[in-house]
Amino acid sequence: MTRQLDVVIVNGSPTERSKTMGLAGLVTTSLGNKLDIRTSSVDVYRLGSGFTGAIRREDVTPDVEEDLRRVETADVLIAAAPVFRATYPGMFKHFFDLIDQYALANKPVILVATGGSDRHALVIEHALRPLFGFFQAATAPVGFYANSGDFEGTLVLNNEVYSRIEVGIGDILPQLRTLADAAAPDSSPAAAAPIAGFSAKR
């Protein structure tokens, strides 16, 4: 039977009004037009000292623990981060430093990034994809990047960005439908079977 997919965005932007979340919003809109999903986000800049002061998982406050578990138990993860000096923000990385090493194994992950120019576009392949390769996540083959010239404020104006998202989501849609159609999904992320068409790392 078909079930609603739980899609969680980890927003690595340090500000409330964010081009990164504008782009991630286009991805969730595309998904929502094709699948029954519920969407929520974890904004790392909002997590406070209960997060920034934590060295180990045991150090986090209960509200941060809830956000970590929400990411670990999501059906689909959207990892969204701005690029500064060739990589993602430290707070974004710190959040994933606290995620259980095996919690994202074979979980579908869609990579989203924004930057000042197209010079930063390879951050998806050189930084984000290796990070989720460590977690053995099933990262979507196509990531989504937009530069500051593609936006007016947080609104994407470049039609090519919309087209890339539609093509990229279309590529993984059969696998996501298979996930949604699973009658009795395994509740253990580490035990989940790889999804064909995604790049699970071993």
C-alpha cells in the first residue's frame, strides 16, 4: 500500500531568509507534486547552545536530540547548504557529526547547495557527496545547485534551475514511489535495503 513519505530538510544556512531554503523549497514542491509527502526542516542556526556546545551526542539538549532523531528516521533527507570558501558551513557539519554513524545507511538523500557563482558548483561532488558517502547513504545521482544570479531575494528566477530539478526528481521518482509503496517498511535505517538508482556507498 502507498504511504506518505516523511521528507526532512537539514538547512545549513546561517540566516532565516535564505537562498538555500528557497532552492530546497523548489525541490520539495517538485516532490510534493508527484508524491504524497510531509515536509519539515531542521534549521541548524536555530538550535542554540544545546547544539553548539555539544561535543558528544550525550551532551545535546532534549529538543536537539529530537531534531537528530527526526533526521535519522526520515524517509527522505534533503541536505541543503550554502557554500563559503569552497565548503559547507561548520554548523552544518557539526550537526552531522552528532548523527549516528549508521542511521543514514541506504537512506535516500538529495543534495542541494547555493553559492555566489558557478565556481562553487562542484561543492556537491567534492564536499557533500563524500560526507554522505561516509554515512553509506543512498545519495541521488543528480544534486541541485544555484548561484546568487539565479535569485531575486530568495526567489529563483532562472528557468534552467526549475528544469534541472524536474529532470533530477524525475530520475529518482520510480525509486521513491517504490519506497512509498512499501507496505511494511523496516523501521531500522541501518537494515534498510539499498534503493535501485541511488548510489549507496559501502
